[in-house]
Amino acid sequence: MSTQASQTKRTLIRNGTIIDGTGKPPLKNASVLVEGDKIVAVGADVKADASARVIDAAGKTIMPALIDGHCHISYGDVRTQEESDICASREYRAIRAVWNAQKVLRAGVTSICDPGSTCMVSVAVRDAIYSGMFEGPRIFAAGPFLTSYNGIADYFPTWVNVPTGIGVLTNTLPEMITEVRKQVKEGADLIKVAASGDISNPTAGADTSSLSLEELTAVAKEVHRLGRRVTAHARAGLSAADCSRAGFDWVMHGTLMTDEHLDVLLANKTPLMPSLTYLTNAVEFGKDCSLPQSMIDGCKWELDRAIPILSKAHKAGLPLLIGSESGFALIPYGHWHARELETYVKYLGFTPMEAIVAATKLNAITVDLAGQIGTIEPGTLADVLVVDGDPLADISVLQDLRKILVVMKAGELVDLDRPWPTKKDWSFEQTITFGWRLAENPAVRALSTGSKRSGEVAA
């Protein structure tokens, strides 16, 4: 054996129940051997020499680490659109994003796709993590959304347009092509297009298709010519179908599709990422988070329409990918990345095994590593979790950080014993609030309805 080979780091994770991410039945009392950054052996008879580090997983589950296909690492758990687009400088956002990335990793997520960043923050964070300066998941990074006046990311009036935030205004096809080339030059792995509006958009609803098939086709062609991937925010059924026709690599949301739109995605075998966690969290916890009732009602309206068509998509065999949409106050980093798996089981008829496969093996396409991560098989990168519980019996166990005992990324163990990272929130990160409207203030209302006006003197 060569000196280099003898110095290769080995880890044996033994005696656990292996869920390998392929959908095969669990393998009990089995072990995984890791050499360097790769898995080299899996099975009941796997052993290692005395130099190997040994992790005893008896009574535990060994499974692939999670891949979050929709995580906006630059946002910062924002509460309002102003906080997302205006508050805090891009330089501060990049540093804050690196800080948040460690929470994502320690939640058992070793790879994320960031499909829409504040400026090019996610690219910078990707490079900082890759260089070894900071701990965090792999990041497949996009720049800001390409949006027209009628798509998500153009929230503000035309005299404001899109500030230094999550979108860049491209109302013509030449502008779109130019922005694609610019983002590729600046290091983007992925181009994100705003193909529809959103329930939070004041002037472009979720059922609004914001770009033509001709525009979408031209963008996809240019992105692929430059060797990158392309996806789209597409809640409207027509926008989801047109993105599929245009050759997008996968489509996000598709929540307002009809059977006709779904047939297009099925015919083209276009993967779909619904990202329902925002909707379900808004409906279930919105009041507790002071979310406006109009927003809660809008999310319920969309969720009620999404469940039947997405359930039908699942039954028809359309690949449904997993993305938490973390980055908003409703979905804070490090806590809700596995919530989408539970949502698929609860609302869409997935088995826990199907949800795990979606969040591991299938989701590998969202970070352009299909076949290289997402399964516990010889030759794949050693991204591994040891879980104190059985996610096939209770899929929600993956949301309990106390049950995530081991997180391994490319053969390296993540330190889970350090205190959870905390920080101070600065005033410049937050929206300025001027208080209640006077008419909504109980004290003012009592004065205004009293028998005496201000300055009135009793007889």
C-alpha cells in the first residue's frame, strides 16, 4: 500500500439501519465504510482496520444527508419585502449568509440550491465555503431573478423599480439575454427567471404569467449554450407549462396548474419543485407570527388549489423535488429544511420513503450532482446522517435537531456540539415602523368617541 493510501482517512459507521436513498427497503444491522470523501462499502459484512474512526449507529438510522433545492441563503430570515430588497448592505448580507449557512449544515443539509440571490451574494458565499474559509453546505448558486414588470421580484412602484435586492428588471428579450451573460460571467451556476407573479405581489398575482413562450425559449437556449442550468418561479399554470415547453431544467411551484398544464410537464418529463412549506406554515402558524390575515387567506387559497393537482402529478409519476424556501421569517434557516418532506406525506400522498428519495437522490439534480450525492452507495460522496429514530415511521423526526446525531459532508464530520450560533440584530436590518394608524389605536379611539372634544370645557 502506498504512503498516500495508508494516510487516507477512514470512518466506519456500523450496526445501523440503512436507508440508502434509492427507494430500496431498509438494510438492518448494516455498516458504511468511508475512505477520504467517498463511500467505499455498504452492507452487513463491512469492516475496517484498527486505524478507522468508528461510529456506532446501533438502534439508529443511517441515511443520505438532505439536499435543499430551494434555500435563499442571502435573504436573512426576512419579515418584509423591504427587509429583503432594501435593508442591510450587500456586503453585510454576504457575511450574514455565511453565518446562516453553518446552521443549514448542522440541520443535516449538506447541499443547497440557492435559486435567487440578493445581487451575487450566494455566489460569494459558495466560493468562501468551497475555499475552506467557512463551514457550510455546498451551494449551487443563482444571481437575482430575471423579472419583468409583471413577475415576482418587481414589488415596488415603477418610480422605485427593483432596488439592490433579489431581482433585476429585464422587460425585453435583449435585456434578458444580456443579464444571462452577465450573471454567467460573474459566476452563477443557475439562472432564475420570474415567469409568474405571486400572492405577495401587489400588481402581479400568482395566476399571472409574466413572460411569453418565445422569451422563455430564448432564455433557456442561451443559458444552456453557456453550460448553465435554468429554472423559474412559475405558480401560474400557463407559466409552468411554457417553462416546460421551453426546456427549463426544472420548474418551481406549479401550484395553479390545470390538468392541461400538468400534461405538458408529464410529456416533457420536467421535474417540478412545489415548495409548499411557505404556504403550509402561513396557514398553520401565520397568526402566531403576526402575518396579515389577507396573506394567510391568500396562502390558503393557493394551497387548496395546489394539493389536488400536485397529488395527481405524484400519482402520474412526475418527479417532485424538495425545497424549503428557507430565508423568510416563516421558514428560518436550520429549522424547517425537512418540513417539506412531512408536507408531501401529509398533503400529497407520498410515503415517507418516497419523500426521502425526493430530498436526496432526486434532489441531486438541483445542485448538478446527480449520481454523485444523495445515496448511500459505493462511489458516491460521503454525505451521511445518523438519526436517532426511524423517519419511515415518523418523517418529522428529521426536523428535530436533537435527533440528528451525526452530519458528515464529503467524509468530514460536522461539529454538532458547539453552541447554536447566535447574533445581534441591527436596526439597519429591519424595516422602520411608525406604529399603528391612529384609528387602530384603542387609546386614540377611546378619546375620539368620548363625550368631550379636546379643549372642551364643562359648563
